Amino acid sequence: MKIKSMAEYAANGENPEVLFWVGCAGSFDQRAQKITKAFAQILDKVGVQFAILGKEEKCTGDPARRAGNEFLFQMMAYNNIQTLNGYGVKKIVTACPHCFNILKNEYPELGGNYEVIHHTTFLQQLINDGRVRLKEGGDFKGKKITYHDSCYLGRGNNIYEAPREVLQALDVELVEMKRCRTNGLCCGAGGAQMFKEEEKGDTRINFERSAEAIDTGATIIAANCPFCTTMLTDGVKNKEKEDSVMVMDIAEMVARSLAD
């Protein structure tokens, strides 16, 4: 795929409609790269003028701050803010709730003020505006699907409806887990836990959460976060259910359902 960078737009004296912040997982994790590609394909197909930072994009510093290294976080954040402000970026969309949360809520105090949108909200807007058209009787019509609320999108930013509305637009049968919305259970990766050794306990959080999802009888667990996708996939494998239960990001589901 040929995606233009902010530098290329700037060289032509242009500004894209939106900057797609890819994030570390979306850039380097093989599974999350598929989510990145799916979302970029949707934007491309519906004619959203967007750019990425490419090699100029650095980690937001979220894991550093959550792990307690404030100095490292501020250093990373200031670098990013300098880059973003240098390009005059106004609107950012990202497929990672961790990037979304920190760019939206924690960058402003350091001088980074942007309109930041999570990709599920952006997809909902595109569907509502008629820019994303979904095929009748798509791949997911009538399928039993459960949705996992990621911490930073749900409790962190009170976004519960947008992802569910996108799923409803796909004509699925949405079955909720007992612990959902404000009472949702973490996948176990937040707060920089993704990057540290686990502590001894009775079970792993992702095993417990995946079991709850499998118990709904759903054939697909819909996620909105690359970390959640990894943790839930591991949980499904632990239950030896990978042949009957898939973990998919909402963007991947929409990309497969686009009308021609």
C-alpha cells in the first residue's frame, strides 16, 4: 500500500483531512499490522485524505508513564508534540486506545492540543455520513458476536456506543458478556503490564476474560485495541478454541464488509 506521509503532504504545501497515528503495536506487531492495513484500506476506499508520520512517529510514551518513568514519558511526548505542531496537525485518528487516551487527555498539558478520535468512533461517523457503505448480507450478518470493552476506551473515556453501533451496522447478533460497559474486565495488558513479567496468581486475567467471552457462545470476539486482541487471542488458544472462536478488530470486520 502506498500511504502518503505528512512530510510528503507538507512538501506540496497541502494538509490532509486527518493524521492516522499508527502506534507501536500497529507498526511492529504482526497481528496488529493487519488491523492497521484494514483501517487504511477503509480510509483509502471511501476517499478520506489521510497521512501517517512514518519514521517520524515515535511511541507516545504511554507505557513509560504507566510504568512510572515520567522523565522518559515527557521526553517522548515533547518530541512528538514538536513534530505534530510543526506540521500543523489538527485531527488525529488512531486504532489504539492507549495512544488515543494519552494524546487526547495528557498531551494538552505539554502543549499538544488536537482533536483525537478513536478508529471505532471515526468508523461510526463514516457509516452515519454514508461514506462507508456496507454490503447487504455481509460476512457477519446474523453471526453471534461479543464485544470486549477496552479499559481506555470504555471506563477511561466513556466510549461505549460507537463500537456497538458499528457492529449493529454489520447486522450481527450482539451478545454481551456479564461484565461489560462500565463493569467490563480488563484484558490484562493495560498499565504497561503488556511489557513486564507476570506476577504469581491463581490465573491470568486474559484467561478469565477470554473464558467469559467464549461462554457467551459467540464465534467472534470483537475488539478495538491491539493489546486486547493479543491477550484475548492467547486466552482463546489456552481454551483450545482457536478453530471455533476468532478475535477480530472492528476495523477488520468493516474492511471485510465494504460494499463494492
